[in-house]
Amino acid sequence: MSGLKNVCAIIVVVIGGACATQPADPSGGLEYITLERSGVAVTITPAFGGRVTGFGLAGRDSMVLFDATLAAEQPAPPVEISAAALPYQGQSLWVGPQSEWWTHQTAAPEMQGESWPPDPYLTTVKTRVIRTPYSVTLQGPASPYTGLKVHQTYELLESGCLKLTAVAENTRQTPVSWDLWTNVRVPGDAWVFAPVSDAAAIRPGPTNDPAFQPPQLGYADGLAFADPSMDGVTAPAREGKVFLDTDEGWMAGVRDGQAFRVSFALSPLAAIHPAQGQVEFYFNQPSDKSSAGVIEMETHAPYRTLQPGETMQAVQFWSIQPVSEASLSSGHLNSLARELGERDACQSAS
């Protein structure tokens, strides 16, 4: 597991609340940028399509899982399909639906009909950086596969709330149809939960390997939740995805005394592509050690058709709070969720 403290240690001392940048490995091949404000720290890299590599309370481990070792070993992957799925983790931006990733392009005819890997122009390219003291904007090039040019802005607000804005522009001369899909990875021993109206709003998906055990989310009093314990898991791993039709615009994860809350605008169910969910959780947790695994906390913005030159955007607000885990259980989650909402540093921003 990568820790935010360890990532920050290889950058520079905070001056005036924001870090300057410098190479994070002896070869000078990778750049990290750290912002710190109101007791919250976020680390971002312009590499790998541009992504958050750490987020948490200042001086604490990151709630965002990032493989700094792999990043140092392969800091500049080729912008090629073969490198598109390297598991750097962190937060990254995709587009949906996954079933159409390679349908609307002719640049790689051999990929027609495939649903993996993602677009390398979203996951491997080095982005151009624009800085202010408390914000970072990362601009990517146009993709020949999706037809989109994307830029992402990360702004650490005075309250300690992190505002993430992703904007995509159709660079083709014909319409394109996509949604913006934000994927943030947390360690596999985190509790994750989101609000749903009833158990029918929890839609299990298939596993990628029939030898693995699919995840099963619990439901109680308006919350869908996943207990990270491996009780009852007899397969080598728990693996698979769950789609959630949420009835409020947030999801959360709790681990190691920190609660990570992601807020977004709730969209009508009809605006979300039917092959996706507004919130999705993907699990890959080894049965002998869930902390060695990963949980992906994902959100989909509305599915839209963009005319040539038209843009769309997706906005999220991230907050991090200290919590007591002494009594963390499925029965405690509702009171915790209310507490997190009341103390959310992003309330006024969102």
C-alpha cells in the first residue's frame, strides 16, 4: 500500500500551503504535485493520463491506493493499447459505456468489439500542467479512439474540500456519445457504502474469473454497504462489480480512522447509460489478506451525445474526516453516514 506520507516525503517542503514539483525518482522520469490546505493533503501526477495518487488527512496515510513502485519502474509508458491497463491505481478518468470502448473508432480495427483495455490516451499519456497555488489543471491530447480531448482540474478549497472537474471536448467532425467515468481506487480492507432506496437498486455484475467469489453487498436502512472482512469467502479471492442506482449524490469509504466521502450531482436514472450505474464498486480482494487488494469506487456522469466542438463536464467534491472505528459495523454505518454529511467540508461547495 502506498502512503500519502511517503509520497509527500519525496517531493519538497510545503511553502505557503502548496508544494512545488520535482522529479520523484533518481532518473527524473516522474513528477508529483502536492497541495495541502486546512489539514488535507492531495498528491497529483500529470503522468498516466493525469490522476490523483494520494488523498487524506495531512500526515496520515492516503485513502487513495497508488502503486508508487510500479510508477517509478515505468514512469513513461508508451501511449499504446498494450500499456493502457498498467495497474498504477490512483484516481483516473475513463469514459462509458465500457461495452463501446472500441466500437466508435477505426484507428485500431483489430480492437472492434473489445471492452478492454481502456483508451491509452486516458491512462498512459503525459498531460500538460497549469498551476495556481491551490489548483492543478492537466490537459491531455485528442484521442483517435474516443474522439475526445480531456482536461481535469483539481482545486483544494479553503475548507479542505477537493473539487474535481473533468471536461471533455468532441474533436471529431461527427457526433460522439459517451459519459465521463471517474474511477478512484482504495485499499481492499476499506468499508464502502452508498445510499440506495431499496435492495433492488443493488445490481450484481459478473466476475472476471469463475474461480473467484462475487461480492455481495448488504442493505440496511437506505444504505448499500460492503464489509471488507473475508468471512464466508472460500474462493482464492472476492472479485467482481456491483452497480448501484443511488438516490442521493454521494458514496463513502472508511479505513484506518479516516472517512473519504465523494459527492456529485445526482442524475435521473434515465440519464445514466443502462449498461452502467451512477455508482459502481469493483472488488478484487485476496481471501487471505483483503488489505492487499483493491476496491474501485466509481461514478458515471450522464451519457451524452456531443456535436463537433461541443463539451461536457463532470464535477466531484472529495472530503476526508477523522472517525473512530471502535464500533464500525453494518449497524453503525447509518449514524456514521449522517455524521459525515453534517461535517462534510464540501457541503457549501457542492
